[in-house]
Amino acid sequence: MILRARLAQSLSRQVRTTHTGRVPAVRKDSSAVQPFSEIPGQWKNSVANLYTFWKMDGLRNIHRIMVHNFNMHGPIYREKVGYYESVNIIKPEDAAVLFKAEGHYPKRLRVEAWTSYRDYRNRKYGVLLKDGEDWKSNRIILNKEVISPKMQGNFVPLLDEVGQDFVARVYKKIERSGQNEWTTDLSHELFKYALESVSHVLYGERLGLLLDYIDPDAQHFIDCITLMFKTTSPMLYLPPALLRHTGARIWKDHVEAWDGIFNQADRCIQSIYRQLRKNPEASGKYPGVLASLLMLDKLSIEDIKASITELMAGGVDTTSITLLWTLYELARHPDLQEEIRAEISAARIASKGDVVQMLKMVPLLKGALKETLRLHPVAVSLQRYITEDIVLQNYHIPAGTLVQLGLYAMGRDHRIFPHPEQYRPSRWLRSQSHYFRSLSFGFGPRQCLGRRIAETEMQLFLIHMLENFRFEKQRQVEVRSTFELILLPEKPIMLTIKPLNASR
Ligand code: HEM
């Protein structure tokens, strides 16, 4: 069935203008739904497009190219680069139509490099890569253990402990600097914080990454995740099978990176598994996601291993980079930093030591994280293969088409977010409409499985850090982002961290 949600609106328009305000070149009859072949964009010569893409350094600039394309073609365009073809949209009301047509088994763009590695090493797919009924049955079980609101109470003490240890570590660094402040690029420390946090939740145990001496295997794991993301983006447009058969360096590095990730996850999983077999009696304490899944006995061990590995791999760069961008924005906005600190302080007093309650009392802090993800989203786009014919911007889109919602472009569009260049967490407070605008973690049953862990971990980090330190940035230069499957700062972000209580 064709969804005609936007049809009535477009029927009434006699002359349509594009997103940039210009009259579109091809628009013969605005009263009828236009065919798929009429969608503007570069999709007729995929090889030429791939060449232009390389010339524009498209790999690292994919997000800016999308903004450019929306400005050129309007709020919908079709594109074919290399071997993949998609329709791209930007408007919240079109996102609503898209997600209604995602079907019972929502399917994203497949990252061929990741599935090729699993097939090559004969390793199972986890929930990130599975599709269809297999995905659904695994996801339903994982949802209860990972994303259900009930789990937050279990995760909070584990994540709170890591947050407090991070503060202690920063004090130590400041003391060692001998200057009562510490100027640094925090990214490596944040990677360690994120891995320590996600591991504590998954395994119920600490890895010890916030100590002075860290396990080289854990450091190797972090390096492997960075390498895995870095080597994935060039393979988005070239078939990994070809690279594998030609012995390309990029494929070899990619395999080495995933091998390192799986080896470290295997070590952690084996250790918990052994402990559980030795001492199956529950101590009353929450044992972590892995042990809960093993005790539940509803998924095969191989399925559990595959998904736990994906949770561990997905749980490092995503949150650490978002925290880095948030500190960067707060350092650039000292008044806002003070306002959020005051909100935290009031929440601490009102919640009387109940951290779960406290997290319900910090809307501006939560708005800051949403605002960070609006300007610096982890994912440049959300994608779905639609399962039924739909109409978007008065164009017919046939079932089976890959439709991408440009998250980065949407976050920076002034028609959707007034003054998009301004970092304003208050725009996320309740009084305003957020209809299909807050999509940084995706949408619906296929949304980010780690969302609850990520949000809790990031909120607690900011609470502890803002209660103890002030963040400053020396030069007010804009830091742009670069695409390495996720969006990263193009250059190091140097921050100065000062204790609030200088006598401490
Ligand atoms: C700032 C933090 C994060 C952001 C912005 C983020 C964003 C996303 C997005 C946009 C998706 C795709 C959703 C969709 O297609 O609708 C996704 C999927 C996923 N994320 Fe996250 N993520 C974050 C942190 C995490 C963490 C910490 C974990 C693990 C603990 C994680 C694990 C996953 C998994 C397993 C999936 C695939 C789910 C599925 O296909 O069923 N993410 N994430």
C-alpha cells in the first residue's frame, strides 16, 4: 500500500521550490505523484560518481557531501556511488513515513566488511549483523537484559564507581602536573573510561584501565577498535571480497583488528564462564549482562558471545567521542557549564544520595548530550530498506529501496533547528516539539541496543566531572569532524582541566 501522508500537502502546491529556495529544474506536474526515476540526484553513472566522490575526498567528508547534496537537490535526492544506491531524505516528517515502512524486521545498510570478516573466520553474527527472524528472536532476549528501563538500577552502581575512579585519576594527573591544572587531549583517557564502563556492565568486573599500569591486552583491544573503524570506511564502496583476493593491506589490517577484538572479548567471556561454572550460586549482587544471559539460558553460547563482543566493540568510541565533544562544547560555553553544574548540585541535594533519582533531575545535562549528538552525531545517517511502497516529497519510492535519513545534515539545517550553529541544550527541554528530531540512537525496535548503558554512562561521567572540575579551552578555534565510519574530531581537542576547589 502506498503511504500518502504528505500527498495532500504537495497537491496544493502549484510551484514547488527546492530546499534552497530555487525552483527545481524538472517538475512537470506537481499534482501527481512523481515516478522514482524523476528523483533528482546523481544516480545514472555510478562509476563516474565514485570517481567524483574520491576526488572530493568523499570518504572523510561524507557528512559534508550530504549537506551539499541536500542544498543542491532539495530535501530528497537519489544517489549511486560504486555498488550501492540510495534515496536520501532530511525532513522529520519524511523520517516518520520511513520508519512506518520499516516492517517487522527492520534492516539497515549492511557493512560488508564486517560480515565478510565473520564469514572468513567462520564466526557467528550477533544482533548488530543478523537480520530477519534470527535478529528478532535474539534482540527480544537481549532487550530485557540491556535496554529495558528496569536494568538502569543495576547499571548505575557499576557505572558510578567507574565515574568516581575517573575523577580520582584526573586529580592525580593534576597533582603530578605541579600546576594545579592539566592541559591535555583527553581522548585516550576517555577510551579507557568507556571500555572500563562497558566491561563493568557486561562482565560485572573491572578491567583496571584507570590504574597507572594497564593490561597491554586491554590497550591492544582499544587500538584494534580504532583500526577496525578506520579500515571499514574505505571498504564501504569497494567489495571486500575483491580486496581480500588481491591481498590488499586494508583487508589484512581489518582482519587483524577484528581478530584482536574477538580475542580480547573471548578472554573476558571465558573468564566469566569459568567463574560461573565453579560458583553458580548467586551472591545477590547483579552479576553483569553476560552472566545474566548465561544463567537465563535462552540463547546459545555462540549467540551470546557474538552479541557481547559487538556490545563491547560498539561501546568504546561511540561514548568516548561524544563525551569529548561535550567537554569541548562546555569549555566553549562557560556560562552554560555553570548552569549545568548548578542543576547537578541541586539534583544531588534533592535526591539525597539516590543516584537513580538524581538522574531524573538533570534535564539540562541530558539536553547537552542531545545537543552534542545533534551537532556531532556518531552516525552520519540512519538507513532502512523499506518493506512497502511509500511516497516521500511527492515521489514514489518502491519497496526494497534503501532510504537514508541524513542525521548530520538534519542536525545542521536551520529549517529544522533554528540557529543550528548554536550549542543550546535548552532547545531539548520539554516545552518544545521534538517530533522525529531526536534520532541520534536510531529509532524503533532496531534502535541502539546500548542506548541505556551509553546514556547512563555519559550522564554519570559528566555529573562527576562537573562536580569536581572546570573545563577551559585555550583557543576558540572550530574543530571539524572527519568520517571514519563514525564521526571523529579532525584534530586533537586540547582542554584545560582545573579543580573547582583549588585547595583540594
Ligand atoms: C553516544 C553513544 C551511541 C550512539 C549515538 C549510538 C548510536 C547508534 C545508532 C544510530 C545505531 C543504529 C540504530 C538504528 O539503525 O536505528 C546503533 C546501533 C547499535 N548500537 Fe549504538 N550508539 C551508541 C553507543 C552504544 C553503546 C555504548 C553500545 C554497547 C554497549 C552500542 C551498541 C549498539 C548495537 C549492538 C547496535 C545494533 C543494534 C541492532 O542492530 O539491533 N551503542 N547505535
